[in-house]
Amino acid sequence: MRILQVMYYTLLEYIRDKQSMAMMVLLPIGLIFLLGNALSGGFESSEVRVIDVAFLNEDKGEISKHFETFLESEEISKLLNITLVATYEEGKSLIEERRVSALIHIDEDYSKQIVMGDEAKLNLLFTQGSVFTQPIVTNIVRAFNNEANKINALMMIGASEVAHLGRNFIEEEPVVEGGEKPTAMGYYAVTMLVMILMYGSMYTSDGIGSLKEESTGKRLKVSPAKSYQIFAGVTLASLVTVFAQGVALVFFTKYVYGVNWGPNIGITLMMVFIMVLLSSSIGMAVGTLIPKRRTTEIVITTVVPVLTAIAGGYVPVGNLEGILGKLQLISPNYHMQNALFNHIFEGDPVKMLNAIMTMIGTTILMFTITLIARRRYINDSI
């Protein structure tokens, strides 16, 4: 009961803070409108251009020869312009000079691995920002690789040839303009939703900070409520507030901007709730680990725009490389966006599930860090 009382009075404080409430709702609405209209040209349908791709084959086996034949086929020639390279360094140099969009690299043991029944992969390297060409190249390579592994499995149970490998599994179909496709407004609705949910971590961090520094915390700590009840009440109030803001943004963009939020709005809202749990857990950890309330605010307002940029929140960036690639993989925004995009446009369900599990795992980790850190000063703060 006391947890609900703390939650109620904390919610009242949040609602009375009209400036913060307006920023969390009106700011993303404005940004979605501005970015969605200003950058809409980059999302419009156009004729698919041939993609320049470097190719390095270090394998002398039979299967890699079939892949070479596959790349020379009429169907693939309409999509890829292949440049043969002698070394990995040469291919990487072409990537860095942006003379090609991708490098396909076959290791020397590729055919051997497939014949032995081991998992074999074709290595891919892309230029930074190849957000539109990357899926095309990846799907072509994946199609061949899956076929190669499938045929080898058939051979192991009695088939005797792989003569048809590399043929007849690329089908041409007309592009239908009327179907659901990514739009600038839809893209930025997702990325700005994710960004504002990450900013929502300030509710939790600020709530915990106020309990450590302000008169509100002092009054609560001398009240009959125990520290864990105060902690839970503040956290629940933050969850409810940020989730309500996220839901409001989803429905506003859906009915006013006409944004597509996927085939099942219930699943979309479930994902929003998981994201709110993650952002709130991050806010809890930051608010608990950093002593000063003002410092936590500076940390969050500085880090969130960086994470948004790395994840392609302002401009699509694809999969980054090097240190930026590593930062991208640990960016909550990146996994949040992956989950939503794969659901909305009915993409790879495995990628969607992996993104969701990553968010849940990170949430548990942040809660654990918070509980461990909280023990250090449980007697004089929450």
C-alpha cells in the first residue's frame, strides 16, 4: 500500500512538471515531422542500381567454384557488378576508397567445412553507411550459402551430385508499389520514439537523485515507508510515465502522420514496454552509482544523442566498423530499433528475438548493478 502511495505522489509531481512532460511528447512529434519531410527523398522507391562488389576466393574446392558460376549468372549480373581481387587487403582498400560497396571473401577451407558437415560462412565487408545495398548483398550470399549447406546435407543421406548448386533459387518478381515499405516518416517515428524513451531514463535517475539530495527524499526517509518501498514507488511512477508518453507517441504518429507500426499493434506496444523497462533500469543504475543529481542529468543528456547517432537515429548508417561498430553493438538504441524494424516490416524474426533478448538481459544486468550498489549507502539513502 505504501508503495502505491509513493507511486501516486511521485506521479503527481511528474504530471505537474508540464515543461518536462511537453518536451517528452512534443519534441519527438516535431522532430519526426521535420526529419520525415526534409529527408523523405532518400526513402522513395527508385530503380535498383547495380551494386559494385569485390570478390576474393581463397578456396580451391568444388563448392566455391559453383559460387563463382553463381555470381556470373544472368540473374546476379543484374544486381551485382563483380570485381575480382587477389588479396583481402586489396578488397579492403577498394572498400575504404568507396570504389565498391562490399567485399565477398571465401576462406580457403570453405568447401572442406561444408563437406565435413561443419558450419561454413561467406565473409562480408561493407562500406560505412551502406544501409540500402547491404541487405541486397547479404541476402544473395545467404541464399547461396543456405543452398550449399542444404545440398551437402542431402549428399550425406544419399544424393550424389551438386550440379544444380547456384541455379534456380533466385526468382524474379515485379516490384509492387502498393505494399508496405519504409518511409522517412516511419523511419524517424521509430528512431525518435527510441531516443525519447532513452531520455525517459532521466525520470528514474532524477527520482533517485531527488531522494538522495532534496527535501522530498528527507521527508520520505523519515516517513513510515521503508527504503525499498520508496525505491519501488519512484521506479513504478517513472515506468508508468515514460510508457504513457511512448504509447501517446505511437498512436499520434499512427493516426496523424499515418505511420505503419506493424501488423500487430499489441506486439509493438509490448516492445515499447520492454524498452521502457530497459531505459528505466539504466536510469536506476546511473542515479544510484553517481552521487550528484546534476551530474546524472549531464551524463544522460550527453550520452543519449551519441547513442542515437551511432544507431542511425538521425541518418541511416547501416552496420558500422571498428570502434564505432563496437559502440553500436552496445547501444540500447541499436537493439531497440532492430526489434521494432524487424517487427514492423516483418523482417528476420531471429534478429527481432535476439534484439528483444539483448534488451531483457541488459535490463536484468542494470537492475542487478543497482541493487548491489544500493547496499553501500542503504542506511543513509536509497
